[in-house]
Amino acid sequence: MNKIFKTAAILCSVLLLPFSAFATNGDNLIGIGPISRAMGGVGIAAPQDAISATFANPAAMCFTGCCDESQFDFAATLFSPTISGKVTIGGDFKPSTLDPKYAGFDPGSYENDADKKTYMVPAFGFTTGINEKLRFGLAAYGITGLGVDHSDSELSQGTIAADNTQLMILKVAPTLAYEVTGNLSIGAAIHVVNSTLDLTQGSSAAYGYGVQLGALYHKDSMHYGLTYLSPIAADHKNVFDLDQDGSVDDFELEAPQQLGLGIAYEPNESFLVEFNSKWINWSDASGYDDLDWDDQIVVAIGVEFKPIDSLSLRLGYNYAESQIDSHKNFSGGSTVNIQGKQVNTYGAETLRIIGFPAAVEQHVTVGLGYQVTPAVTVNLGYMHAFEESVTSTGTTPFGNEVEIEYEVSEDALDFSISWIF
């Protein structure tokens, strides 16, 4: 047992190493681990491994396939977004006639395809029994990421407020689950997050704390899950000069509260279908409310079929309407209040649209699992998020008409190995 906890500590340290940006439901991954992700991100009612048991619903550790044993899972996601940004300025007036430094506001089209990169997002989960009723779990994973790199491009010539942005949130979640009856379990997890934000003017790290509660009830072939995640605030110090007064300001960014429901139908050991719905409260989360993000309702469905005992085939679909509003007719010469600072509206709009590209809505997923031995299973998954775009229109600080837009699509490969002991 000591070896397991030492391994967990090492993997926690690895997870605190920096990786870069990704996004799916807002800036959250649709799920953790290739089993959940290959099934559209489901897992609230019937998680299939230690990672999704601690992430999707802490009560589920009592009813996963490893309940009579201990289980350790290691997973990795290779995430590859495709992002482009564009600013189109109309009119005849050229601000560079006033000062050459304003050349980025001259009429014309400024665009860039962000550097194509593949990012590795690691995760691990561990669960074991304390006694016949009580189980302990520990998971660590990258759950949130967002950002883009337009440095050394047409967009970096003063046209946008920040040409290189990055947000990443890493989470460690110790969890307890208790089997109340043979049909009902409850659980709770403490979420400790390490959040890092970079808006071109320097990276700032912050810690935050929250709690996740869950319940799971199953009878015969039906499973019902309920989970709630509290908001988790992180105050990033000296990260960006919001009002351009020469001093770098703080920026609070709060992971939003979430409420999730799940229903699963499992008539036999060879077939499982699960439906999940989540409410993500972006509109009341500090920082995201300044970006004018709307709440999201996430709908996911996943299917698992076992043609033979050792092979699992999985399919899934995940949908959430984009949380980013398109603004029309904004005045680029005015200001907006962002966390007590008066921020130029045009700069705020370019940061909101191009600096935080997170508008994908539809995801399709597929995967498989193969039981190599009675104790070891390997899982693979693939996700594609279809291309979406967001456009805002208004004026530059000099009064020229302007259109700000970006496009984004995503692909991801997932791998995990599970060990029951």
C-alpha cells in the first residue's frame, strides 16, 4: 500500500508540470480518461474505472467493477486544437498617420492560423476499500485549459490585446464513498486546484479549494447518479495591465459550480448505455462573467458493447451550445468595467473573442478496451470536436468599423492502463 501512495505522490508532482491549452465544454474537458471520453464524457451514473469514479461522481466508487478490489489507472490525452483568428478593419482613416505604432489599426484584414500543437494531458486515479462499506479514492488530472499563440503574426502588431494566452487548471481530488445500502451510495471529494494564467504579460499561479458531493442509486438494470461541484476561486496576482495605467493588475478566475444528473441502463454485462446532463454556471463565475460567458447545459450519451468478455467497444456524443456571446455594434472607444478597472472595450473584445477561443459545441467519440489479463486492461479513445466560429462587430478605438472572429476545431487521442490488485 505504501508503494501505491508513493506512486500517487510522484504522479501528482508530474501533473504540476506545465502543459498548454485545450478546451471542450467551455474550457473543461468533456471527461477524464479514455473510457468516459470514448462514451461522450458520461460517468455520473455508471463510471467504469477509478479515474471517472472520482471525477464524475465520488459516490460511484462503491459500484464500479473494482469495488471488491483496489484499482490504479494511469491515463494520457493527446490534445490537438486547430485555431485561427481574424480582425477585419474597414474605412479610409489610417491611425498610423497619427503615430506609426498604431499601424495595426489601419484598414485591412489581419489574420493568423495559430501554431498547430499537440499537448499531453496526464491523469491518474486510485481507489481502494477501507472496510466493507467505506472506500477511499485519489485522482489527479488536468481538467481545464484554454489559450492560443498568435505571437509573431499579423495579429501581434497591436491589433489585439493579448497575442499569447494560456489558462490551465490541474486538480487533485481525495475522495470518500460510503455504501448506505446495497442500492445506494454517497460520496464526497475535496478538490484542490492549481491554476495558472498567462495573458502575455507574465504567468501567474494560484491555488483554490472546493468540494464535490455525489449520490448513486441502482436497482436491477438501472443506475441513477447525482453530483454537485462547488465553485473554486483562484486569484491570479499581477497578471495583466487591464486599464493600461502602467501597473499590472490581479485577475480572479473562478471555476464555476456544476450540477450533474445521470441515468444508465445495463441489462446485462455486455451492454451499457448512459445519458448525462450537466449545468455549468459560467455566468456567475468571477472572470468568466467579465468575458460575458453564458451558462451551459451539456448533454452526453455513451454506449458500451462487449462482443466478447475481453473486448469493449464504445461510442459517444457530447453537445453543449457555445457559452460565448457574439457582441454587435460595440464602441471600441468606450470602456467596460472588469473587476473594478475601466478597460478599453475594443481591447476587452479582442481578448474575449480571440484570446479565449472556446466555442466548440458538438463532439463525437469512439474507443475500445481490451482486457490483457484478469488484472490489466488497456483502453484507447478518439474525440473530434467539429469546427465552430464566433464573430463580434463594432468599431476600433479610432472609429473604424471592425469585425473580430475566430474558428476552432479539436481532435484528441486517449490512452489508459488499469490495474486491479
